[in-house]
Amino acid sequence: MISSEAEQAMAIDPQASSQNPLDPQDQADQAAQSDRSIPSTPPLPQATTVDGDFESPSPPDFVHIPVLSQEVIAGLELRSGGQYLDATVGGGGHSALILSSDPSIRLTALDQDWVALQAAQQRLSSFGDRVEFHHCNFADYDPGKRRFDGILADLGVSSAQFDWGDRGFSFRHDAPLDMRMNQHQTLTAADIVNTWDETELANLIYTYGEERLSRRIAHRIVEGRPLTTTGQLAEMIFHAVPRSYRYGRIHPATRTFQALRIAVNRELEVLETLLQKVPQWLNPGGKLAIISFHSLEDRIVKHALKESEYFRVITKKPIVPTETEIAQNLRARSAKLRIAERVDEMGRQ
Ligand SMILES: C[S@@+](CC[C@H](N)C(=O)[O-])C[C@H]1O[C@@H](n2cnc3c(N)ncnc32)[C@H](O)[C@@H]1O
């Protein structure tokens, strides 16, 4: 069973059972889909890089509690005078902690979501020119000659993005089927839902949502086209699944929404690109900290770090939140933190 940030955001009854037996059609679905591939989405739009001030109205409230924050700060082993990169600044929670730890630390902050970046700029304004902001996908970032002493990537979507109803990340708000983190990109969830063929859709939902009822769901989506809002899609999925599946631990649309979001934002591809590039961005001895929220991401991070000649893995097992943190912030429940250290060309720290 997938444990994901989407589940955190959309769970309807965490106490209820999720043991819904599959009917024979669903078992056949599951077996048939185990080795299918999904079509690739179009190339990412060119990244926009912006330093300094942003000219737009105040961003909406950005409510997001940074997860595993003490563990991240300890794991990065912050150095006085160090240069750090927050590849996913979001609301700036982790960045604020990094900057507060020592007045000589400087930080570069990236986010592909313009609204999130504005929120971060506001939140971190008291640190003045110690912070530099770039609006870009981390996969497209080019640090030039700069090298960092530590890099953090806190993957996925923030609580705030789930809560901004108009962005279409959650079916808790009826909104256009969008799901783009970077609103300069053209591909939206509506494009996928309304144009992909049934098999491609089923494969997507199965692979990125780990949804065993993917074929039924894809069939119903195709029958019900065009779908333009999150509410319509959630309703369609609700009626596509057996009754026993409708009132489980999570809403039956949760995994399909996760799959669409991953595809729209090419989340796994950009993570792989980041992991390929990031060794060149770190000084020897520099630390890389990555927080993932579902098994698909964590698997990629785990293998990339283990197989890389440039890293010494510090966390043999991922660091997970304490019960206390989960009680205070349910979203932390599925977080996994992995940390590695950049070694030099000779394999030394
Ligand atoms: C989980 S939030 C980060 C929260 C942040 N650590 C904090 O303490 O507020 C993830 C952020 O990363 C951004 N993001 C996700 N994938 C990205 C990517 N490939 N490139 C740049 N930003 C990305 C999202 O827009 C979101 O704002």
C-alpha cells in the first residue's frame, strides 16, 4: 500500500479499515498492469530565473509546517560561513532555520511555484541579501561556479498548495483540473484526463498512483469526458469503484489525483535529473538531505545515493518523524529523510 502526501492531504477517515477485497476483474487488472509503461509527457518549459524582488500582489497565506526540521538541521551539519541551497523553498520554513543558525550563512532558494516563491521571499525578508531567490525547476537550475556546503530538497507539494483551492491539487476544493506547480508550464491535469487514451491513463494511474482499480477508473473517466473540474473527476472515480472501496481509509480518488500530479509535474523525472546533477553542486564534505513523501520517490533517492560514486550514505535507513511530530503535523506521517555526504574524487570525505 502506498503511503503518500496525497493520502495525508485527502484522508477522510484515518481510523477506518482499508482492507477492501478486490473482485476478480480488479485482480485481473492488477496482474495485467504490472509491467506496462506509461507514455512520456512533453519536455519541461524553459526555466525562468529571477533574482531579487517580485512584483505581484501579496501571496495567499502560506500555511506549512516544515517536517523533520531538527533532523534536517542536524543532518546538514551547518558550517559557519557556509553556502546552502534549498531546492524547494516552499514557505521558507527550513530555510529560515538554516539562516537563523548562523549569521554568516548564505542561502540560495529555488521554487518552481511563483506563488510559493513570493511567500518565501516575504517570510525570509529579514535575512536581507543573505538569501537569493530563483524561480525555476531544480532540474533546470545552473549554479555556475558556485558550490554548496549543503543542499536540501523537501519534495512534492506543500500543505499550502493543497489548500489553495484554485490550483486543483485536491478534490477538497472544486477547481479546474490544473495541478501545475509551475503555472508557466502548459500541460495540465485536464489535458491528460481528456486526451490520453484509456490504456495510457490506466497505466499512469496504476504506476504513479499504485491504484489497483486503475483500469475501471480509466474506463469511467474516458466515458465521462470532458472533465474540467476536480469535483467532477472525484465524483467519476467514486462511482467507478465498488461500494466497498468507496468508504475506506482514504477517498477512492486519492491515488488517481496523486498519479496525475506526478505526471503533470514530471516529479520522478526531475528528481532523477536532480540526483544526477547535484554531486557537481556540492563541495567535498557537503551534505545532501532529501525528504520524500511516497515510496516511488524514496526508492529513486535510495538507489541513486547508494549507487553513486560521489556520495557516502549517512542514513542507512531513512529518518522518519517521531510520534510527537506526527501528532502535531499529520502531513509528516509519510516523510522519509535520507542524507548523504559528497566525497571527493578519491572517495574521501
Ligand atoms: C514540501 S514543499 C517545501 C516546504 C519547505 N521546505 C518549507 O519548509 O516551507 C515543496 C515545495 O517545492 C516546490 N517544488 C516541488 N518540486 C519542485 C521542483 N522540481 N523544482 C522546484 N521546486 C519544486 C513546490 O512548489 C513546493 O513549494
